[in-house]
Amino acid sequence: MTEKSGQSGRKTLSSSVIAWGLILVVVTGIVSWFSFAAVYGVGVETGNSASNGSGNGGTTTGPTGPDYVYLAINANPDRNQSTDQYTPANFTVPSHTELVFVITNYDNGENAPASIYTQVNGTVGNLEYLNGSATGVSSIPVGQVSHTFTILRGPYAGFSVALPAAGTSSPSVVSFTAYFNETGTFTWQCMAPCDSYSMAGLGFMMGTMTVA
Ligand SMILES: [Cu+2]
């Protein structure tokens, strides 16, 4: 009984040793394979390969996304501030680049412009997108226009987007895509009669867009 149990114990022990030995061999084999693969670069696929076969070191430039331009109107705690203002009013964008403008208007005032300034002109597709909608619009009803972003002179004369008034508790957000390829500094202005001081004031409802 004692001996039998002893033998049984030894048998179990040697089975365990064999089992652990096998595991060790398998693990060592796997580790060795990966080391080999890592060193010699075979058999390991990591999805997107950086190599494009150009033979110049494999450096590739992937597609780049658009540059975003964020502008806000009356983005101060007093949404009905008496002096209407874009921030920033003077800014720089890169030329020959897909630009996505996002203009957030906190002003709930409506300032009906001349009908031409209810239209969207000069953006990609002559469209703008309201509050994240995937469907573009080519104009805003005149009674809903709060401000515009309009260029009257220079190579971009006629560029214009209309910005609807904010709701009582949330801003309106207009986005659009545009390319500006001629470099220089160009004046933009609001053509909705919002506030006479701002409309004539550089840095308020008038500013400069520098294309560099
Ligand atoms: Cu304005």
C-alpha cells in the first residue's frame, strides 16, 4: 500500500516532468520562431505595410486630412453683447490645402442682409453644412441670417457664407470646405447689418484672412 502509493507518486511526478518538458519545448520553439521572424523579417504581417516598393528607404507620406479653421461669433459670456465680434477676426490659413471652416455663432440676433448674402458662394459645391448635418444647403432664409463671412475684393471677391442665428440656448454651427490658392492678405467682412461699429471695425465684423 505504502509502496504502491509511492510508485504511483513517482509515476505522477515523471508524467508531470514530461508534460512540462513538452510545454517548454513548444514555448521555446514559438519564441525562437518569432525571434527569427523578427530578425529576418519573414512571416510577420502587421497589416499596413509602410513599404511601397519605392526603394528609397520605405518612407511614405500617407494621405493628410484637412486643416480646420475654427471661428466664433460673440463667444463671450454675454451672448447678446452689443459689440458683435468674430474671434479670431484676423487669421492665417495655408494655401493649396483643403480647409474645413467651422464657425460657431452664439449670437441669437437676426440681421437680414441683401438677398445675395443669403447665398453660399465660393465653398466646395457652393454649400455649407448646418449644425453637423451631412446635407449641405446653398442658402439661408433671409429672416434667419445673423451674420455673413464675405469677401468683396481681390481674387476671392464673391466668396460668401451666411450664418444663421443661434438658438436661445445653443449656438448655430456652420461648416464648409474651401481652398484658397492665391496667397496674400485679404479683407473679409460681415454683410448682415448687425452693428455699425462692428461692421466698420477691423477685428470685429471685419478682418483679414492671410493665405500663406
Ligand atoms: Cu455681423
